[in-house]
Amino acid sequence: MNAEIKKLNLQSQKYAKELQKLEEEIKKIIVGQDDAIEKIILTLIIQGHVLLEGLPGLAKTLMIHTLASCINCSFTRMQFTPDLLPADITGTKIYNHKDMTFTTLKGPIFANFILADEINRAPPKVQSALLEAMQEKQVSIQGETFPLQRPFLVMATQNPIESEGTYKLPEAQVDRFVFKVLIDHPKKHEEIEIINRFTEGIAPNSSRILTTKKILEIQDFNQQIYADEKIKEYVSEIVDATRNPSTYNIDVEGYIEYGASPRASLWLILAGKAHALMNERGYVLPEDIQAVAYEVLRHRILLTYEAEAEEITSDDLIKKILDTIKVP
């Protein structure tokens, strides 16, 4: 192991311990949902955004609110409804008759952590209002551009597809989320723990664990984690297999309408680096890529009607791809 990797390992171990404290503090409030908590922290490290899909009442709002309080960042919750307007998110300009000038009234998007609750209940025009903020980290209000403050994380939630009164998210918007995380009901013993924590008059509290400055440090350091050329080749083959499965002798013919976009490759590498960092390593292993592959790819693989008719999910196809592609 060369000196540069040793140096990255030492720095990763230091940051990993701080991130583990953050994770433990969140778990004081949130029972279960360990995978979702980990993926949200990974998303924060790589400066991305996360889409959570699950039924109401599974602590999605509490999760990101707790994260914000542990870092002492500003937090905004936006409830998406069919009558919401784009200006309700981004803000608008108000004319002042007294001095004949316009004043900018900034919307709720101007916060560090944003909860876009039930994003699929708003029409596509409103959903698209988030696009510029999520991708460019800036907001345009009537011709004037305003940068968003780092760290900036959007956590959007949506109900499962079969719920009534929902709109399908535009593919352009879905592709801008690093992860799509599926939230399930807690296990029986976890439910008992939830009851014990929140029905006996002693609600648990979270403490500030990390500063904003430290989060920005970790975000910048994550780019430096070493990913070997073989890892990059492995990632490119996984993503290419979603587009050209027959090239790799993967029997999913007729099930994939469109494969993953190039963003999938970028996020697989960055998320793999963040996963390595959280595991106290300054270099990426194939296991790091595999640990984040489902969440990165499941919303980027568009299924055919045939796949949906046979109840084949994108996770089923991802498993076939990971089982087939040779691990370096």
C-alpha cells in the first residue's frame, strides 16, 4: 500500500468516526430504517438528493428533520399538493408601490435541507421547479439568479404507485436523484421500541454532532477517495449492461425499455467512494459499488410493459446484472 493510500485511509478513519456518531445520534430518534439513514448520509456526503418511496407514517419527515438538527442546518418542509404553484417553491418578486421597486421574496427552497413531501401529488410543472435547484444549486426568480447555500440536500418522498391522486414523476427529474430508497414498515421488535420511546412522556432528543464546516470538508474530501481503473471499468460494464444486456449474455430480453443514463456511472463511483469513507477506507472496493447499486439504478432502468405484466422489478434485473458482470 503506497503512502498516498495510507494518508487517505487515515483521513477516512477520522471522518468515518464523526459520521458514525452522526448516524448513532439519528438512531436515537429513528427506530429501524438503518439502510435509509445510511443512504441519506451517503447522499449528503456526495452532494446529491434522495427519493424515498413508502407509505405514510414511516418517519420520513422525522428522519431528515433529525439530520438537520444534528448538523444545525436550516430545514424546510414543503407539502406538495395539486394546487401548488412553482412560485410557492422558488419565491417571487413583490412590487412596492411606495418606492416603486421590486423586492425578492425567497421561497422555502432556500434552506440547507429540504423535505419535498409527497412530491408525486403535485403536477409535473411544479415538480420541475425543483430541477434547477437540484442540478445547478441555484434558483432563478423572474430573471435574477440566486445561489443556494451548501450543504444543500433535497429529500423527496412519494407514495407507492398504486396510491390514488398521484402523478408519475418526469424521467428528467427522477434521474437527478442519486438514490431511490424503498421504506418498509418496521419489524415487530422495532415497533415495540417505537411505542416505548414515544408513548411514555420522555421523547428522545438529538444533539448537534457536526458543524456545517465539517460537512463541507467531508464533501470535498470524498472526491479524493481513490477509485482504481478496474473499479471504473466494473461500473461502466454494470451501467452498459442495463442498455445492452445481450452483450453480456444477460437474459433480460424484452424487459428493459431504456437503460441507465451516464449519471448512473458518476453516482455509482461517488456513492462507492462515500461508502468506502464510511467504512474507514481511502479506496473503493467492488463491495462498495454493490452496496449502492440497487438504490442508484432502480429508478434509472425503465421497464417494458412485458416486464410489468410479469411483475418483474428493476431490482430483479439489477440482481441478474450484478450476478453476471465479472467482479474485478
